[in-house]
Amino acid sequence: MSANAGVHEKGTFSVQDTIDNIKKDPKFHKAGAIGLFIGVVRGETFEGEKVEKLELEAYEEKANQVLSKICEDLTQKPGIVNVQIHHLLGEFKVGDDLVYVAVAGAHRTDIFPVLREAVERYKTEAPVFKKEQVVNENGSTSQYWVSEKYKH
């Protein structure tokens, strides 16, 4: 894990830690804006099932490498000062924070496309795995790895 990216056990890293990391960057004086994305546990699946809990695991060493590489790549874009991606691991209930993505840039117009790209890239590139526990309309509970159910 680097200062700008990594996976963390739930409760060991916060959104404030993400912002503090950005502000500690020696180049932060070049920033005029910080954009922030907070991914949270949604209470309903695409099929309308009620989500009871979510468990997140990762191939931690590889996830740290991938998240760091994404941040390094995106920090090279014009007007970008710092990119942070911090993914939480463990057991989560509906509404809990899962991931923090932050982009600092010279101007607001610089940060939004990079913030979106950072989110799309971590979702497709980082080896982080989600297991959902759901209740269907009949009241029966099931759980599954999200990647096994949705192939997108």
C-alpha cells in the first residue's frame, strides 16, 4: 500500500484520511479543487432483492499494486495534482462506506473526468471481491459472489 492508494480493513481508514493525504502532498499548493467519490453499500440489488450485508475481500498485494498504478497513471494527466483510491475490506451493512476516490487538480474542470476514470478503472482492474447476502421477495436468504452472478 502506498500513501495514495491501497486496501484497508474497515475501520482503519476514513474519508478524512484520504483528504489529509492529499493535503500533505508537497504539490498541493497547485490544487484549486478536490473531487471526492464515496462508494457505499446499496440496500437493493438490480433485481430488487434486499441486501442484508456485503463482505469484501481482496488479493491485497495485487490490489495495492493496481490501485497505486491507476493513481500514478492519472496523476500524469494535465492539471492533476494528486489521485487517491482507498478501498475498504471486511463486513459491511447497508449505507457503510466501501471506497474513497479523490482527485486534486488545478481547476474543477480538470478533476471530474479523472475522478470518473479512476472509479471506472478501480472497478474493473482491482482484484477486490464482493459477496452479497440478500433476502428475496419470499423472505429466503442467499449469498453469492457478485462477480459470479453479474458478468459485467
